[in-house]
Amino acid sequence: MTQMPMGDYGEATERFVASWTAGVSERAAQTQALSARVAAMSATADGADGAVQVTVAASGVLTDLRLDDRVLRWRPAEIAAEVLTVMRRAQGRLSAQVAEVAAETVGSDSETARAVLSSYERRFPEQPEDDRSDPGPEAGGRRDRR
């Protein structure tokens, strides 16, 4: 079997493969950096004028809960409702953080960024901030959230 001369075509192919391999390696490193930074994220939110503070990990799992003495005057159902509301608010803040980290690591227009951000937005939609016009349990108002 005779071998065909490769000439410039062979060199161009080698350059293309080398460039493609470098691009794949760079994207893999960027994706790994995105993954590491997202995994290290957390978000904190508070409610009822600071009486309840919740921190969640990147997974949305509650990692810290702080209640001040004002909650001692609330009904248990009011405490539970406020904790859940504030936890959802903290989770909703994760998407903005993911968007920022994705833009810095893989680029906001990349398919990877869009997929990761979409996942966060579906799981943890942004929540409204405290409605300070609501008197809340600390002012003697009812906070029945059904």
C-alpha cells in the first residue's frame, strides 16, 4: 500500500487537532472552576426585620438558622412560616450568584452557563423581599401563611 504525501494538508490537520484539543482542555478547566466556585457558594437572607436569618448552601440546603428573642412571642406556626419564607428568599439569591460566577468562568453566553443557571432558576426562583408594611408577629399582627 502506498502512502500519500501529507505536505501542508498534514500540518494543517495537526494544527487543527492541537487547537481543538487545547480548546477542549480550556473549556474543561473553566467548567471545573465553575463547579468548584458554585459548590462553595452560600446565600443568606433575613426576615421580620432581622428576627429570622437563614443561610443556605449552593444545594439550597439550610446550613444556618438564627432567631432572635423576638420570635419567643410568636406562635410556633408563625416561626415555621417565617423560617420557610426566609429560606426560600435565600435560595432565590443563589441564581444571581451562579450567573455572576458563570460569566466569570465559562462566559454568560456559553451553553454550560445557560444550563447551570436554568437549573438554579427552576429550582430556586427569586422571592420577593420582606413587605415591611406587614406588621408581622413582632408587632402583634397575625402571620398565618396557608
